[in-house]
Amino acid sequence: MALFSQKNAQKELNAEAEKVNPADLEALLNRQQAIEAKVKNSGKLNRFSADIKLMFSMLRDYWNGSYRNVPWKSIAAIAGALLYVLNPLDLIPDLLLGIGFVDDVGVVALCLNLVESDLHKYAAFKEFRDESTQWAQAD
């Protein structure tokens, strides 16, 4: 039997995402550095560093109103996954050496699978926006 299954990840992600409301985004965005530091130092989660930075970027642009071409369901899933990572006393406590981040990895991986197309669309938007800004500055 697996220590943490996809079914467990789905249950945990759904539970976290259902609790998220728009007011929670600001508090989550203020914890970005703490979450990114935890991811970087966890070993198992580190492979998701770039994805988590993109998630935070999309949340920030959603929060400030510069990107709204994403369903709330995806925003809530991303916020739920990041809040789950932040919680050290989740289903498998992070303090358990060797296995403490297994559930965090499962929840983040499932979230990425669920919001993959939305993240790709956002990445394209961000790239276009950044290129447009560079061209505008060059004029």
C-alpha cells in the first residue's frame, strides 16, 4: 500500500481549496518567501520550485487584477496546494525525516496536473507582456 495515494492527495487538495476565499490570497502572497524557502530546503519539493514561482506569479497578477483569464477553481486549487505546503502539521507531518514531504509533493503534483493548461496560458500571457514592456521601453 502506498504511503500517500493520489486519492489522498485529491482529498487534501479539495479540502484546502474549498476553504480558500479571495481575501486569503493576500495573506498567502505575503508568505511567498517562507513557502519558497521551505520548498528549496525540502529536497523532494525542490523539483517544483519553478512551478511554484509561476503559481505565485499568477496568483499575484490575479490578486492585483492584471490577469483574470483563469477560473476561480484553478486559483483556489493553487492557493490550497500552497497553503498545504506551508502547513507543517498536515496529513504526514513535515518533521518526519524522509517521509514528511511525501504528502506535500503529492498535493503539489496533483494541483499542477489540474491547472496545467491554465499555467501554460498564464506563462504565454506573461511572456507576451514582458516582451511588450521591453519594446515599449526601447521606444
